[in-house]
Amino acid sequence: MPTARVATKFFGHLPLLLLLLLAQQVCLAAGPNLIADKLKAGDKLEMQQGANWVPVEFVEKVSDRMVRVKSPDFPTPIGALVSMLRRAKGAATKPAPASSEAENPFATEAEQQAAQTPRTWKNSTGSFSVEATLLKVDGGKAVLRRKDDKEISVPIDKLSDADQKFLADFKPGKGRPSAGTSQSPAEEVADEPQESAPEIVPTELLGATQVTISEDAAWTYKPAAVRESEPMKPVQIALKSSGGVFERPVRSMVARQAKQAYVVSSGTRGGAEGTPFYLQTCDLARNKVGNYGKFGVDLAPLDVSPDGSLILARRETFGFGNQGELRVYSPDGDKFKAVAAWLPYGHHKSPHAAFPSAKSPADSSRPPLDQSADVTWAQFLDPSHVMTLSAGGELALWNVPKIEPVYYLPGQSPMGAQMQEPALSPTREYLAIPVPSGVAILRALDGEQAGMLAGDMAGTALCRLGWSDDGTRLALFQSGRIRVWDLKSRELTRDFSIDSGNLLQSCGWASNNHLLLNGSMLVDVERRIPVALTAESSVESRLRNGYLWTLSSAFQQSTLSGRPAMPKGFKDPVPGKSADELLMIKPGIEMSLQLPAGATPEFENARQEVMNQLERNGVKIVPESKVKLVGTLVPGATRKVRYSTIRRDQYEEHAITDQVLTLSYVVDNETIWKFENTMGPPHFIQREKDETIAQALARVTKPDPKAFGRVWIPAYIARAPAELQKDLAGATPANPAPGRPLGPRPPRRPGR
């Protein structure tokens, strides 16, 4: 009964654990003798940084736990936890007046400014005047706060014409805030979607021009550098929230031309009422959060047009075929207006009824779709064109105003290599698409092929592409393998392996020689090694035109940060070391081969396949060497799996043992590279005539040495010096290695 004793012991301490957790949350919200509601703009504070306290100045409240402050070490205001702040020595501690519209974190920027700025108010005859700040407009009256902190209500129709004009911007339903404030297509803290679902525009994708990829297409690609109007300053914006426990950030969308960003968050997923999605704006020029509100239910914003004029959203409900509808919205005052809605892959109809979704009056008009109709990726090319990718691997370009297909690229297989995200060039003139035989380059607006980069895409393994800002190089990141092409000469200039973990989120160029993988690992392409790493967790990290945008969430407070991908003052951690000096594996090296032997011809054939690949890598195979390529194929874990026939008239449970295949480079008895693959039980079995399920399982689960021949073996492996490896292995959010942080540091709890 050891399990019962452990459970009793744990639950016996559960009340104490809950009490400690509650106390910790209260401490985090309250802070050390500091309350956010009692702070005023300009208050002198001190912020804890490690063991030191640095001077800062209060700017505004974001929530009970988070405020924005000015720091001498950062060019724009930054977010800070209240628990990490204290009043500066000698600073005034006069309590702030009672909470009002001035402290409303959901007020627009213009409302907040008006509530903090006193003005002289006069009546219509000029016989009465008072200096006060505006708190709110309530029932035809202006609620003002005088200098002595007393609140008064004055009928608006009794005020002077100038005062009435000033108040007009703050009347409910008056439209957009005054010029210069951030706009949002969602109404301020709206509780319900603002309009019914739009009518679906009929489309016929298969009637558009079909693009065919050719492996020997003429090379017409011309590199072009991205044209930025002006460099952006670093931003760090503390985001708003509805206060719901289950609300979480989902993605960020940046419109650099409009100097504006949008952040999407979602509430509780599923349920009878559907999933609510919220949208808030961020003014990148002022480093300030703007409006916040509910965008819709089961309606997730995906992208914003480069000029910020349109928002692309996808309808999302549970089940296959229920993510196939796209909508385009435009801001319309304080609301959003549906421009169009369509089913890009509506020709993939399902014979089954649609899965019931959240309450929507237009649900009955949407035909049931199958899995291939789901939109897995969609992005604006420009305000007039949207590019989409389906779960079936079909890529299409759409004219947005007309909702007409321009061209499409058919998918080769529902689970084929074309089920990959394409990548737009920095100027959005070209499109890079992973295909089974390499990477195809297309002209984005008409689909005409501009060239082909040869390369094996390793079957269905996911990959990410990254264009350099000047358009002269293209990087491909796939299963720890990095390939770089020179787009002027079409040569593969780099092909090497790197230990990047299992995460595959993004790949982009931080500088002319550095790739940033997943927003956290900085790789020196010339020397083929990682040179910096941050262990920070984030919801999303993406490079956009040399700028790293990170969406993070900690302690129920989310933050959007943007900064140059290559930190200023970054120091080379291995100065004076050339690329050749760091290579452990390279063409011309002598190597011995150790693979398992077997009685069947498959083992010898697998050995020959590996030898052929090593010879293509320029390796000389010898009987004995300090450099070895070692392969193993051994039994793994055993599990019970239940199989049934298609007609469900026969069920059987079988114990199946996994097969674990490894292939490793070993130098002086130390492993410097390792590939490992666990081959488990198949989901489906095709039985032969008169074959039982047990016999079929024995046939398909026996050790398969042919898998050795399908493993990519790198020709180049570089290794950083031991000191740098140690730094990278010990990287933490508070101590990135070895350069400065590549993203924002999340707020830390006191005492950690």
C-alpha cells in the first residue's frame, strides 16, 4: 500500500500548500508597502535589480501587479512588477485620491492624459470658473476633481462652448479617440461580438491558374534589400487583460509601416459558449498599450496587413474541417467591420455533418468540410493579397477585395513535404517553398517560378526558412540541420548539424553571419557553432526584418517586447578562432565504422548505404581510428496496444517492443553528435492474405536496419571551446550565455 501512504501524505499537506500559495500571490500583488492605485505620474521610485536598487520614475498603472516606469538604462518606459518597487528615500507619500476614471487601465491614452492634466473650466456666461481635472462623463454631466481633491458634477450644457467641444471626444459612442492614439478594430472592453457572421463569398480555387514546380526552372531571382523608412527603437509594453484566470496570449502581429502591433489572447477554450478571442493594440512609436476588447467568439486574428488597415482572422472550432473559414476586417470607429469571408479550400467537402460549434446564426450556411480544407497558415502579402496554406498542402494567393484566387499550388500528399510554411522575402516580392526535391523560389504576386535550390527535404520532417535582410542568402532549419544557400551563385555554402533541442518555432537572420533559432539560440554560421543562448520561456519569438519580437507571460502579466535581434555590444565568445580550427568532423578525415551485424542481407545493405554517404562526405573509412561512427539498433520499451479490424468485428491486445536506432560520431571516446529514433507500433497495419493480426505485427515491427541508410550524416561538425560549452549548458533567464539577453527578461519573484 505504498501508493495510499504517499497520497495520504500529500493530501495531508494540501491545505498548507494552498495557504502558502495564496500568501505568495497576495505578496506578489501587494508589493513591499506599495500600492499601484496610490502612485501618481512622476513619483520617484526604486526598482530592484539583483542586490541593487536603481532609481526609476512612475509613468502609469497597468494592473494591480504591474506598472510602467521610466528607467535611465532604457530609452522608453518599461513594465515592472509592483513587488519589485519601493518609494525612493525622501519621496513624498501623500495618498492618492479615490479610484476614478483617471486610474482606469482600460481608458484610452487621450482619456488618461485628460484625467491627469488640470484645466480651467468655465460656464457658458463666463461668470464661474474652476481649475480641475476631468474624471468622467456621466449622464450629461462632467465629473471633475478640484485641486482640494473634492469631486463636483457640472451639467455639460451649462459649460462654455470650448469645454463642451473638449468633452465631445469622451462621450460614449462618439467614435475613435483623438488623433495620435492607438486604434483597435475591437470596441473598448466590448462584451459581445459586434456584428453577426458575414455571408460567405463563393469561390472556386480549382478554376485559378495552377502553378507547377520544375526542378530545372531558369534562375531569374534578383536579390533586393528590405526598405525601412526609419529604424525602430526598442519597445517593451506591458499588456492589458480581462482579468480572467484562463486568458493567455496567443500571438503578436506587427504592422511596421503603421508603427503598430496587435496582440491576440484567448480565454477558456471550448464549452457551450465557444472560445473568446481578445485583441489589443500597441503604439510602437510611443511604447504604449492602446485599446483592448473582445474580437469575437471562435474567431482568432492571424495577421495584420503591412499598413495596419486590415486584419485577417480564422474561424476556429473543435474538430477537423472547422478551421477552414477566413475573414478580413477593417477598423470602423470603435468597432470592426467585416470586409469579406470565404472558404479558401471549400472544394474539400465532407460527407459528414459539421461538428456543432459556438452559437452563431450563420453556422447553418457553412457546408461541412473535411480535414484538407483547414487553413494551417495565412498571411498578408500586401493590403490587396492574402496567401493561404491548407492542411492538404495546397498553397493559394487570393485577391482580397474581390475574394478571387490568383493562383494555387496543389498539394502532393495530405502528409507530404509540401505541408510546410512558406517564407516571404523581406520585400515580399518572392516566396520560398519547401518541396520534396529542395526549395522552390516563386514570384509572390503571379506564382511564376524564379528558380530552384536543390536539396533533400528529409521526407515529412518539419522545417523553417529564413531570408537574409538583403535577400542574398536563404537558410533552412530542419531536425537540427542547418543549410545556407548563396542566392547569387545558387551554391550551398553551409550544411552542418547543431544541437538545438526538439523545438522548431522560427529561423531568421540576426546579422550577416548569425542565425537566430527559435528566438533563443544565436548561431555563428561561418564557424558552425552556437555562440549565445537564452533559456527564457516565451509564448512566441519571431524575427521580422532584423527585429526580434517576443511575447511572454509570467505571473498573469503578459509583455510584448521588440528589439534588434543582434544586441548592441555583443562580444565574440571565441575571438581569434577560425572555422577550420573548430571543426571536429570534415571532409578528408579518417574514420572507422561500427554498425550492428545481422544474418539477413538488410544489415549488409544498410552498411553499404552508410559507407556510400560517408564517401560522398569525403570521409576515408579505415579499420581503426580515434574517430568512429557508431550505430546501434536495440529493443526499447514494451507497451500494450489494442488493434481492431476496419469493421470493428475483431479486437486484439498485443505487447509490442519499440526499436531504438542510434547513430553517433565518437571522438576519443566522447560523443560529439548523435541521432536517435524510436520506432514504435504502427497506427495502421495492412494484413496480407490469410495473415493474422499477430503475424502482421511481427512482420512490421521486426528490427529494420534499412533505417540506417535513411539517416542524414553531417559532413561538417564544429565544436565550441569547452568554456563556451559550459556557459551554454548553464544558460538561464537571469544569466544568458555568453552574450547579453536575446529577449526580454521575465519578472522575477522576490528572493529568487
